Amino acid sequence: MTYPQNDEQFKDQYIFTVEPSGEGWFATMSDGWSFYIPPESSVTPEPGVKIRMYGKGIGFSVRGLFLNGVKVYYRTDLEEKEHQEIELYGADAAAWLKRWDDGNTCWTIEMGGLGPGYEQCIHITCAEILRCMLAKQYDAGNWSTTESWERDREEIETMSHENKTIKNLGLSGAQWGAALQIAANLYLDGPRKLMTDERLKDRLIQVSRAFP
């Protein structure tokens, strides 16, 4: 039995009842609270099994789970913060675009401020520009130089103007510029860094290609 050293944020209990749930289990503990145990557990949860949960308690995420002293998963506070950000925003630009393509909700930054339809056009365009960037695999590290950015920007603009999805939107120049700005930031820094920028926290919104 090996528990993490110097981590006192835990609570020990025992499983009272357990039921299959999907590929995992849904366990009720001795204090009456219930919790999902994922299928990667090497210990089969059953009544009487000791369960240790790491975290700040009720209302906070469980960042560590052990059954009879065997680790199911464990993350430090810093690792949990990173995990939660990835769950919310996506690990990188490709993950963000996949969420968009799958019709799931994506976090982003409000750019237009002129209503949901106007904003949707910006983010449809953002997704298509980002798709172009990922396909071309631009060296974003060189965008700090004006010459490199202007060269790549010109190519991106040409390709986006040939994109049927973008052409059908009838964008204004301001909308295209806003879409390019978001796409470039997603590509350069990734969604986690962009969405956790304190300067932008009041402009966070959620979008989806499945626009109502």
C-alpha cells in the first residue's frame, strides 16, 4: 500500500453498495455520498472495500482515488488544474477543432459584441481558418517577425477566400479579421492559455457549429 507523500487532502471511507454503470461502477460510500469509479480500476469495487479520495471535499473534484490502497488515479493540485483546463477547453488547437467538428460546445472569446448570429459567423470562420493552419503546419514561432507573419497571413487569407463555407457567410472585413485573430491565438498558444488569460476572462463564451 503506497499513498502519496505529504498530501493531507484525503478522506477514507468504505464502499456500502455498488452497481455497474457503463463500463465502470457507481459506488455509494458509508457516508451516503455516491461516486463513479472508472473501469481502469484494477480492484473490483464491492461492499467493504476501503476507498480513499483526494481533494478539497464536497463541491470540488476528486483528484485522487485509491481502492484498498491501490491507485486508480492520482493528480496533484497543479496536475488537477491542468486536467480541468484540458477537460474544459481542449488540450490543443486540434482538440478544440475536433470538438467544433463533432458539434460539441467550445469555449472561445467574444469578438463581435453584436449578437449571436454575428458571433457565429466569426467562429465558423475561425474554425475554417484554424483547419487551414493545422493542415499547413505553419511554424508559428516565426510569427514574431513581421515578414514571416505577413507571408503566412497572405496565404491564409487567399485560402480562406476560396473556402466555400466562408464565402457563403458574406463576412465583413472586421469579422474576418476577428476570426483570424482567434484562430491564430488558438494555433499559437492553444485554447488553455487563451481561455485562462485574465485580460479576457469577462469575454469568455461558448459556441457550437450546431447553432440553434
